[in-house]
Amino acid sequence: MSMQYYPAPIVKLIKNLARLPSIGEKSAERLALHLLRAPWQEARRLAEAIVELKDRVRLCSVCYGLSDAETCGICANPARDTRMLCVVEQPGDMASIEKSGAFKGRYHILQGVLSPMDGIGPDGIRIRELKARINAEGVSEVILATGTSVEGEATADFIAQQLEGRPVRVTRIASGVPMGGDLKYVDQVTLKKALESRHVL
């Protein structure tokens, strides 16, 4: 689509917005025109929020979730059960479980799954760090809450094998999460039930 009818700054914004996930060129155009009409303060707040996001958000040094400090709020919370560790693929999966209210332990975010087709092996996700945490933190149960895709299942199986022989109970979230499903899109009731019905591998 030619955008010669818009001034260069609008075209530039549309092109940048269209790079965002799920934002096509028409949606990007609507957003750009909305921002143009919006009060200065609204546009400035959005720009500042984006800059602050890039400046301040980092990975938690303990669980590898998202944080604006060295340690995230969950890892720093003394009320969380340190004996239970829930292993998920991405920070969004952790957020979904937190919204369900079903889990009061701590998390370990792998930052991905095993995917040999994409060249991602055990060293490409945080399995080594998981083992170190289990030893250092006195974890008694590891809940594998990776997705139910082929890669998610393979990752859970691999971790379970790696933890064999250790004094830790390894469980997997139960069915209820649809096969091939992404935890970020599973409703909280289903996710809560899946956590409560977890089973030993």
C-alpha cells in the first residue's frame, strides 16, 4: 500500500507499528492517526513507558522472569513456598499461572523449549540453572508446566529424566490444558484445575 498521501513522520510511525505482533498495516495506520489526534501528554506517556520498559526491565537473577530489579517480586517474597518450583517456558506462562491463584511456590523460567529442528538443545534453555537451584534452595517438588506442544512435552520428559535419582518429587500439570495449547491463552479455571490435578512422571 502506497502511503505517499501521509507526511513522512506518519509513514515512519505506521511502518514501525506494523512490525509489532498482530498489528497489520491498517491497524498500524489507525493507531498512528489516533496518536496524532491524542493530547501531547498521552503520546508522551506512551513514549516514556516504552523507553522505561527498555531501560529498566531485565531478567530476574533467580528465576529468569521479568523484573525491574535484580530479583523479581515473587522470588523476593518470603511468603512464597521455596520447596515448590514451577517450571514454565516463558514469563507469560508464569503470569497465567499467577492469575489462576492456584500456586504459591516459586518459578523457574526456561526461556524456551528443546527444539532440535531450530538448533535449541539443553544448553539453549535454563536447565543447568534449574539443577543448581534445586540443589541450593532445598526444593522438594518440581512442577513441570511447559506447554503441551511436542516441544513442550519433550522438554518436560527431558527435565524429568535429568532429575531422576535426586531427592525431589517431579510432577507434570494434568490434562485440561489442550494439546498444542499455549498457556498464555488458557482460561484460569482450566489452568487451576490442571495444576491441582498434576501427577508424578
